[in-house]
Amino acid sequence: MTVLHVDSTIELWWVVFGFAAQAMFTGRFLVQWIASERAKDSVVPVAFWYFSLAGGLMLLAYALYRMDPVFILGQALGVLIYVRNLTLIYAKRRNS
């Protein structure tokens, strides 16, 4: 399939996985938008960070499979930021 740049069934499944990863990553914006609309204020719900982490890890796996150093670096940094945000959220809850 030249359109998807794949030469095997395994590569096709990785491309499908990559699309699913991108959908997960995009879903975080929908979660944030809906939460903000409901609150009539700009808010970032915890689910945003979970969608970010899941999508980021999935995209990192895809980037590693594709061996794309630019994509790998970008997703790896994002994953660290998402984990840190979740850590800060739960530390604040624990101290409250």
C-alpha cells in the first residue's frame, strides 16, 4: 500500500496503531473543551493528562517502530511532562 507507505501486514498494523494513537491524543482536546464549556471557564481536567499520557506513549511506541528520532524526542519529552503533571495533581490531593 503505497499511500500508507507500508510493505507488510505488520507495518499496516503499526499504521493502524499510529492512527489510534493520534485519535487518543486528539481526544484529550475534546475532553478539555467539553470540561471548559461545562464550567464556562478554561479548565484542564485530570482526564486530559491521562489522554495525553496514553496518546503520548502510543505515539512514542509508533515513533520507535518507525525509528524517527525527531518524533521520538518530541513524544518522550511530552510523556515526561504528562507524568509530572499527574504526579503534581496527586501530590496536591494527598496533601489536602
